[in-house]
Amino acid sequence: MNEYSVPAEFTVGADENATSIIFGIAERTPAKTVFRRKEDDSWVPVRADDVAARITALAKGLIASGIGPGDRVGLLSTTRLEWLLLDFAIWSAGAITVPIYDSSSTSQIEWIMTDSGATMILVEEDKHRELFEAAALERPVTVLQIDRTDGPGALDELTALGADVHDDEVTKRRATVHAADPATLIYTSGTTGRPKGCELTHANMLSEVRGVLEGNMSTLLGDGKRLLMFLPMAHVLARAITLVAIEAGVEVGFTNDIPGLVPEFAVFKPSLILSVPRVFEKVFNTAQQKAHDEGKGKIFDLAATTAVQYATAVERGDAGILLRAKHAVFDRLVYRKLRAALGGQCELAISGGGPLGARLGFFFSGIGIPVYEGYGLTETTAAVTVNTPGAVRIGTVGKPLASNAVRIAEDGEIMLRGGVVFEGYWHNDEATATAISDGWFHTGDLGSLDGDGFLKITGRKKELIVTAGGKNVSPAGLEDVIRADALVSQAVVVGDQKPFIAALITVDPEAFPAWKERNGKPADASVADLADDPDLRAAIQSAVDEANKTVSHAESIKKFRILNSDFSEETGEMTPTLKVKRNVVVDKFSDDINALYTKR
């Protein structure tokens, strides 16, 4: 058994709560720019004292509406400044926020509202209200809508409702909330089974914030820095890092316009980008595809290879003069343009929510935008380990944050303990007892620790494939390499109790039209039309061959099948955080899997 822990120099007082993050800044530096709000084509500053006053007004409205200490309030909205204002207002009223992904279905909303016992829900717009109203709830729930065309929205409505409530009432409510009290119930997006409510306390939230800032990540955060948040705020990673940024003095902007994200980067000029691995994959693949379409593919591919070689050599400490010169040439030709596409001022990126893959990590580091990969779960209030400036090992997810410990069990399972680890699942003692034993949270992930405390993720315990020949195969590494190909969107490795390893692969719908044009295929041909096309299969085989280079012959992919359409959240194969629901895919495409083992 291997274990590594990092002690903390900070403490979380018993009477503290997360509202102090905003209110503390407002008291110390009232004129401090905390947020940036999009108005027309510019991002205008929002002062800390104005934010605190707005949160207080909203909290008074919640109190006037009957929300009491410990009550649960649902929050169903896209990423926007109002999301965070309402979150803090709920806390300031002594209540508990229950975030719901804006992409949730009626049945998901129904389950979360029923299981949490929430008495109020704040929805963003008509479509969200309609989804909620279609749910069959057994008790009355107050519904307030943020954006309305037929009257005042939720923020104005709450402000008006609370007009007669004194500010002191909010101060008293805040004082009744202690570190050990629940701050939020976050329902796991669930790649398997029904979502469980993770009960995260104010102490968990503050431990996450202080754990990150006690490390040397804080050297790249502070006054004058900017973060453009575009991930769903219902996701624990987005919420936690937003709190870290606010506490560190970073100015935060919010957008839910994903198609317009790159143009927005040019205007907002973020210093920091937070994203999930799939977005970094898409950034690379899109840039590569664009270069090939413009006849500059060879230059881009050489530049990408050089970036990886350079970052690898720098990590080893042996980047020679010829490699440095080559890197400098490509910096002028390629890397500078890629940095400009992200606003030109991005100093770092943080990746979480799944494995990034070493090649992408080295690539981004090599072009001058180091991606600090971390690891955590909803149950650990987001990051529990992370790479940081001066302590980076690409291909790992870094060392534990201060006040946390990592242990590798005899079977390779990663176990966690510390300030960020939750107390348990909401009203689910059985699931809690299964997940936590002797103070250690069993993640279900597999990994290894090196002597310096860097953690490497090798797969999921439940996803481990055992072939008919008894060979244990972790699919994650193979899938990461295949997805790195610009033509591939998703890959799911299969072969449990089968004679060999195989894969289901989907084609990226954005890359497919250009590929058809380059290869002389009919413009109106679908993936299904070309599933057996020799050129398409050769292109996919190339990606599979790259993956097979990383494993032994017994673990390599012998066959693959190209599926007719890509996975999506709408069709049920993906979570809101862009993770594949493996069990859904295996069940839904069982005929395709069987064909891999029967078709000659």
C-alpha cells in the first residue's frame, strides 16, 4: 500500500462559511473589481461592494419568501453572473443550493427536486420552467424565473419581496451557518445508475479554495488576472475554481455562448482558462484540421511534434540548442497564432473532469500555454490533486492539495482523505458506507503514486476489461490516444469476456466534411454511407495503430466498428461534462459489439 499526504498551514474555523469569500472582499476592498459583466461588445467591471449589496438584496427576498436555514433551493440555469449571485444569496439566507444542469430532462429534474426535498427552484427561462412544470412532484414548490418577457425576473422579484427585510437579518442568517453545515447538494451527472446527492459542506468549499491557494498555483493568480468561465456552474469543478479565482483577486467573467467562445477570448483576454479534456482535444483537432484544409498540414504537424519534443526535453532538463532553435522558428510560424486565438494573454490552463493525455499536455506546454492537469470528483469538491508551477509532471494529475492524502490500495484503487472529501451522500447511508471506510473515500479509479507524490490515473475499477483469456485491460489510455486524431470524436474500447479487444468509434461531425472533400468523397455522403469505405477505415486504422503502440499485443485493438452517428448528451451517451456513459453505449450498441466478434 502506497500513501502520500500534504499537511496544511491553514485552518477552517468552526464558525466560518463560504459567504465570507465575497463579503470579506467587500469589507476589505469595496472598490475591487470582482466580476466583469458583458454589456454590448465590452466587459464592464463589477465592484465588490455592489456584488455584496446585490447578494444581500436577493437573500432578503429569499427570507421573505419563506426560505429558512437548511432549506434546499434548486438552481437551474446556464453559466452566467446571476448564477453565482443566487448561489451566494441562497447561502446567505442559511439555505443549501441544489444545482441542476440546464440540459437536464424532466425526469432528472423530478428526481433531484424530490430526493433533495427542495421547496423552491430558480429557473432561467421558459424552456426550463416548462421542463420543471412537466415533472410530477408530490408537494408544492415555488418557481421563480430569471429571464421573463411578461414581468420582472427572479432577481427583481426577490429584491422587491425583500424590501422590508432589514440587512441585519441577512447578517444574522450568515452567522448561523457553520463550517460543518451543508453548502450544496450536487447530484452526480452519473455515468452509471441514478444520480446521488453529494453533500458538500462549507468547510469542504473553503478547504478547496485555501488548499489551492496555499500551493504555488497562487503565483499565477491575483489582481489584474482574468478568468472567463464557460463550463456549467452546476459542475463542481467550475464552481470551485470560480471561488478560488474570486478569493485570489482574479476578475471573473461568465459566458454560455460556446460557439462564440473563441471570438470572446479575443475581447476578454483571459489569463486563465479552465476546461475539460474534450475541449482541449477539440482546440488541437480544429487547429490541425484548419491547417490541413489550408494546405499547411505538414508545417502544423511538424510544429506539433516539435512542441511535444520541446516540452518533454524541458521537463527532463535537456533541451538542446538545435531543438530550442527549431522551437523558436515554429513559435513565430504557428504557436504565436494559437496563443492569439485564446486572447493572447493566457498564462495557464487548468484541465479536470477526466484524463487529458500526456501528448496533449506536452503539446500545450510546448506552445507556451501550460495545462495544469488535476484530479478530483464531485465527492472531493473538485480538485484533490493538481500539477502546479514548479511541480509539474505531465502525464500525471499532480500532488495532493494541502490538507489531503492519497492512498493506493492493494488492488490499485485510489483512496482519498482530507479537507475536501465529502461527508456522505444525502439520505443514502448505504451508499455512504460503501464509499467511505476508515475515513478513506474509495474513488473507484485506478492509479499509482511515485515517490514524489505525483498521482497517475490508469483507469476505472468498474471499467476494467477482462478478456476471455484473462487479460486485464484498462480502456482509458487507448481511448485517449484514438480521440487525439482530428477525425475521431469518441472511442469506446470493448472486449469484456471476449477473445480480443475491439473498439466502437464515432467520427467528428465538424471534421468529416473537410475529410470528404480532401479524399474526393460525395459531399452529401453520411458516415453510414462511408462506414466501409477503404479510405475512411484506413484513416481510423491509423488512429487505432497509434493507440496500439502504447500497449502490449494482448491489450491491442484487433477490430473496430465505425458508428453511424456521434454520441451526445441529448441521445443519452454523454454526461453534461462530456464523459461517455460506457454502460449506456455498451447496451445501446450491443448489436454493433456482437458484430465485431461474429462478422468475418
